[in-house]
Amino acid sequence: MADLRIEAWGPTREDCLAEAVRGLLESFAEVSEAGQQRASVQHLAAGSDADLLAAAVEEVIYRLDADGEIPAAVEVSRAADGGIEVRLRMVDASGVEIVGAVPKAASLSGLTCAAGPSGNWLCAVTVDV
């Protein structure tokens, strides 16, 4: 088993989380020419911002494993309870070109999601592939 390290930045927590998920997607799938899209909204809550990052990555992996779908687009917004709403435009994985190792799980080791000294956010996650 190998690992993939994803690092992302953004002006807000939500932008950073969305960039991290996009980085995960771009590491293994080419979805630019994907077919029909279906909307999916998931509410994710966790004990920390880092746990929200892991939950968002795990949601993508779960949807691929359980439903055979891959997000073609990702948007993240803040939920009223401090969690996040993840809006995904899902496509059938059979119509997507797989260009890298498919992710298996997010590691809790080295998980980071925090505002930096400049106010921008940094997210980092290691993914088992």
C-alpha cells in the first residue's frame, strides 16, 4: 500500500476543504468530460476542523466504493452548527478516466486543517492508495 499527501490552501476553512477534495479527485480521475451529473448535498459535522477534512475525503471515497460515483464538482459552505455542507455534482465512475491510484482511506496521522498566521487556511491529509 502507498500513500498520497494532499496539501491545499484557501482564504477560508471551507475554500481550503474544497481545494483539498479537488486535489484528491485530480490525483486519480479526469472528470472534465464526464457525463450527466447528479446533485448531492452532505452535511458533515466533526469535533475539529481536521476531522472535517477527513470526513470530506472519506465521503468521496465512500461514494466511489458504495455508489460507483465520483464528484465532478465540489463546493463547501459553513453549516449553522459549525460543520460543513458539501455540495457534490456526482457522475458515474464508469464514464470517468482513471489516471492514478484510487484512494482507499484517509489517515488520521498528520491531519491538519487550521488558519495560518496570514489568515489563510492550510489543509493537509495523507490518503492510502
